[in-house]
Amino acid sequence: MKGENSQRLSKKEKELIKKIDNFILRAHFEDDTNWTRYKILDLCSKIYDSELQQLAAHNFVMDATKQSASEKAQLECMESRGYKMEKMSVSGENSLRFSETSNSLVHVKVEGETSRSFDYKRVYLDFTEYFFGKVCFSQGGHQNSVKSELVNFLKSSIEYLKNNPNSNLVFTALVDGDSLTEENLKEYQKYTSKRVRLVNCDSYQPFEL
């Protein structure tokens, strides 16, 4: 893919080519002289044209959990219910997270000392509400890390409000998908309070005193 052809490929196209390359290597086709770069591009075309398109493409599709699809789905669902949220940055001045001791909110990420950044924000009435947002399904391989992040968010929220009793902030874990069982939800409720909530897009309600 060197030269003129490689210059015309987008980043996603190059990533797809790399996935197909790796697939060929794992299948031990690397010694087959027919597997040239232009043949790989031809294969991409055949995947799209094939009646077995979905089955073939499944090997090379990007994991939805690594895309912004879940995030967009939550934002659109909430907006459809009349609750528009602002997407927050994951880093920089427009990001925000708990400090190590959860007594303040900070912009700068310090590995091992600050929490992950908040995902969304809503400002209404006299309140500012910060969200931990996640969509996770039971067939995924990262449920444990999601649950750990969720519990850390809830615990840090409780601690922050304990350290700042006059705060007008509300913290909400917005978790969709089927990875949280009824048993999980019952367990995690002990980390919630009036201003620290655990809901999904369908059950969300604005905070009220």
C-alpha cells in the first residue's frame, strides 16, 4: 500500500486493511503470493457485495464499545425525552473529574490520583448535574472494569458531597445495557443518596429537592 494508493486511503480504511492483514497472518496465508495488497482491497469490495456480507464483515468490524455509538445513543435518547445533555471532554480544560481525595473537582488528570472524567453535564434550575455514562452488554469482555468504574464514581460522589455539604451539584450514573443484574443494582444502591443516583435513560428524572 505504499505510494499513491496508500495516500488515498482514510484512517479507517487503513485500519480495516490492517485487520484483514492480521486475519490472513493468523490463517497462515502469508506465503500465498496471491494475497497481494490489491487482492486485499478486492476482498474488501467482495465483502460489501457478498450475500454473506454480515457474516464476512463481522470478522473485521470495529467493536461498537470502542466507538462513540453508545455515547451518541445515550445523548439522543435523553434528548428525545426532553433532557438535553452536554458532552464533556475527556481531557483538557473542558474536562472535569474528582481529585484524589474527592474533596474537589479538577481538570488535570493525574494517573492513579484522579478519577476518570465525567461524560455529560446538565445545568437546570439551581443545579449542575454530572454524569458517568456507560452502555455495557453481558456478552462484552469488560463488564468487571465497568462495574469497578461505576462503584468508584458513586463512592467518589458520596465523598465529594460529604466534603462539600453546601454544593449544588448532583451526580448521576447513567448505565444502559443488560450487564447490570438486579443483584448488582441492589448492591450498588448502598452507594447512592438523594444527590447520587444510579439510573438508565428510561428511568432518569431531573433532580428535585
